[in-house]
Amino acid sequence: MLLRVRSSLQFFSFKDWNHERTRNDTKYDHRHALNLMKQFFSLLLIVFVLSSPLAAQKRNGSAAAAAPKYGNTDGVTAAQLKDHLTFIASDELEGRDTPSRGLDIAAMYIAQHLKGLGLTPAGDEGTYFQKVPLRRAKVDIENTRLNLNGQTFAYGQDFLTSLVNANVSGAAVVFAGNGWVIKSKNVNPYQGIDVKDKVVVVVNNLPKGVTGADLKGPIGGDWMSPAYYAQTNGAKAVINFATFSTLVNWEGTRWNQSDKGGVEFGENASTIKIPVITVSPRAIASLFQGEKFSAANLFNKSMAGDPIESFDLKPTKRVNATVAVKTENIHTQNVVGILEGSDPVLKNEYVAVGAHYDHVGMNPFAAGEDKIWNGADDDGSGTVAVLSIAEAMAKGARPKRSMLFIWHAGEEKGLWGSEYFADHPTVPITSIITELNIDMIGRYQNPGDENVQNKQLPKQGEIFLIGSRMMSTELGELSDGVNKNFLNLSFNFKYDDPNDPEQFFYRSDHFNYAKKGVPIIFYMDGSHADYHQVTDSIEKINFESMEKVTRTILATGWELANRPTRPKVDKPLPASVISN
Ligand SMILES: [Zn+2]
């Protein structure tokens, strides 16, 4: 699930999240390359076994079993979910970042299974992969330089920078405190100074008494970040004092900017086009030499939350900076397969069942032993649930409508894969009668677990649903009806509201389908202590509870695929929700 979807806050929350990841492990790459090879060969073995005659016999055997009420629900088992997740959530897949080789290997794993099951490829050019175009930007170190007050500093050593091409020549310098404007708190450090054509220097931390929760509404309204204010008012660049957290994460940030690179999709590129440069204590001290306050003095005051005045540095102080960024076009992929329906007419309509198979990756500089965010629950659980449903349905009786199984990439980056598919669907979007989205269904309350965050999880035998009645009354009734006649789980609707403070409705792939008028149901366990932590790992997954939920989703998909008519959309999403 996406950490936070409000686009105005994205640069802020992603940055903070990255800042939680730190430190060095030189053995890292070698060890993982070896494990990756081992894991890859076991994948080949799995594919071989799947496509062998013996496996085919077994498949036919289970297909011949009596057709249960909602299709081959028994075909989904805890053991099978665990088998798949053992691969998908393994360290060898390196946290399935978008894009990454770990994600590509996960895609290959899914596609090879779909092939073994005989599903029809529904990606590009007869493959299971739908390419999603991306851009990668890296700092071009050779051509990036910073000169403060006549002294030249080296990228990586004394400064880091955001990924925007820029040339700042002989700009004057103005200090603007913490740099944040928050109208509701009467915070505005720009009174009495003019930033136009200057470089704005800030100690970038939220002012005393202000938290992220105070940043209400879109940026530029009630609040402005330092970079937003600077750009809007014609400044040439922002220079940040390094904070404690910047210094702790310095190597990781450098790695992100110049080795790994930043990745962009579609129009989601940063709206800040002036460089935001973070400089070392040594460099900032030299810039403030001979000013009325030293850099150390300003930093200490700002950190203590004491009032600091904004002021122009001496007119002789000048900044020259060149930031060069190398950009390349790359791609990732959604994985899509179709199980063709049995009815000659209805098979042209689809029930989509989807999850996101990406997670947030790894950081070789992370503090602590564990450098890999395995994403066993988020969304390894959904990934393997969709795979298990595809497997069970392929081996069982065919539903009348077709089933479209889709694994989205880039969800954690901002719902990229589903946005791309919704804009470039490989079947007509109007032929998708419902999308069932599975994002985090592996975690449930454990008796005796005293962790406060984990108490938010559903109980065993319970699951959170969002959206089932939001657009279609019929869909909601069908969903409840199937559940009542089947495993009778406790459906919990406490987050089923676009205005819920957690904003879950906007935080996973179903939102991009709903925006196109496709009714959706989102199944999830909400949040927990391991959400987006390196500790979201397989041993914490409750496969028995997950099996029940997965079977219920299969049954719902089966019923949708077999009803004579598709669920009517009687409550289209309001424009205010679509544009959120
Ligand atoms: Zn997530």
C-alpha cells in the first residue's frame, strides 16, 4: 500500500521515508548475487516441474472434482500461498523496488506460472508483460559543482542535490530561517526579505509547534515548503543546512542520487524545478563567515525552535552552482494474464483481480543488519493471492466471463502501474465489470500481541473491505451475499469512506480503476507495526486466515463472472473524489 497519496505531500513523505534508511555494507552485493543465482535455478526447476506431464495429470485430476458452489475455492490453500510467498518475499528479490532486477525476477516468476497454467498473455505483443515507460535521472558528478563565496566544494563530499538541471551564476544569498510558510500558525520567515534571483538558505526543519498534520490542503494554499516558496518567488536555488538526519543518511542519499538514480513516471515528475542543495557543516560555515550570525549559531537556534531573523548575507557573498543530471528512458512492467470465459458472449467481459507485486526495495546503507524491505504482507500477500486464485480457477471449472489477472508495478511509487494500465488497458476498460484489488491481506491480530499498532489489524476471520457499495449497490449486495453463503467472514467497513483520515481509498491500485468508472472492492488488513519496515517478513504472515480471505475473493470473482448481468454502477464517483 502506498505510504501517502496526496500528491502535494509526496516529495515530503518520500523524502522522510528515505531518511529513515542508512549505512554501509560492502559485502552486500556479492552475497546477494550468489543467492540470486541459486534462487533463479530453483525457479527454473519449478517451471520445469509445472510444465511436466505429471503436473498436467494432477491438474486434470483436480479439475474433474465436483464443481463447488463458487468454483474451485478449495484450489486455494495456505500451503500454496506460503510456497509462492517464500519466493516473492525472499531477500533474493531485494524488496522488489520499481524498477529493479528483483521486480523483474518476480515478474518472470509470475509469468512462468501463468504460462504453465495455460493462461492467455494479455500484455504487449503476445507476452504477459505490459511495459510501463519510466525515466531515470542521476546526478552527473563530473559536471556538477558548487562554489560558495569563492570556495569550491565537491559533490558527494560537501553537498548533495535534487535531480534538476540548473545553472546559478553569481547569485546573492539570503537566509530565511526554517523556510516554511504556515498561514494557520502565523509562520512566515519571508517578511522583510526578497528572495528573487537569490539563493535562499534555510535550516529545513518544521518550526516549533508545527507537525506534518498542520500542512492541510494543497501546497501553495495554507502552507509552502522552502523550495516551493523559493521557486514561486523567483529564487535561483535553495541551500539546506545539513541536519542530523541528513548527515546520518548522507551516504544513502548520495547513493540514491548518483548511483541508483531517481525514477519518474508520466507527469509525476517533481514540480520543483530549482535545485535544492544540501551542504555539509564545513561548507555552510564558510558561507556564513563574517556575517552577523555564524552558521553554528543559526543552526542551534533553529533546532531549539528559538526565533531567528531572516537576513541578506553581505553583498559580496555569491553562489555559483551547476547541477547536471543524466536522464535515460527505461521501463518496468505490469504482468497480465487472462483466463478465457466459457460463454461465447460473456467471455468478452472481464472480472479483474489485481495486486501490486512491487515494494519499496532495499538500501545498502540502511542502519542495522537488515537492508531489505521484503514486503511479505505489502503486497507479497496480494501478489500470491492473485496467483493462487489464477491457479485454482485455471485448474477448476471455467466461469462464463473471462478473468483478468493483473500484477501492477510501481504502486509504492504512486500507483504507477495501475495508472498506466487504466490509461492503456489491454482489454477495453469498459469490458472490465469489476476490479477486485488485494493489497495486504496477510496479517491478523495475534492473541497476546500487545503492540498497539497491531491491535488495528483485523481479527482472524475478519477483513477490511473498501468500496464494495461505493459505486454499485449491486456489487455490495453480491459481495455480502457470497460471503454469507460461503465462509461468512466478518467484513469490516470501518475504513470504507473516501473521507476516512487514513485515506485508504486513495492508497492502492483500485483507485485508478474506480476513476475510470470500474466498480471496485479493495481487500486489506489496514496497517500494522511492520508496515513499510524491514520487518514485514514472511514468518509474520497468517496463511490460514489469508487462505479464507483469498477463497472468499475467488468466490466473489466467480459469482461476478457468472451472473447474467454485470453490476450496475448506480453511484458514479463524485468529481471531487476522482480529482483527489
Ligand atoms: Zn506499501
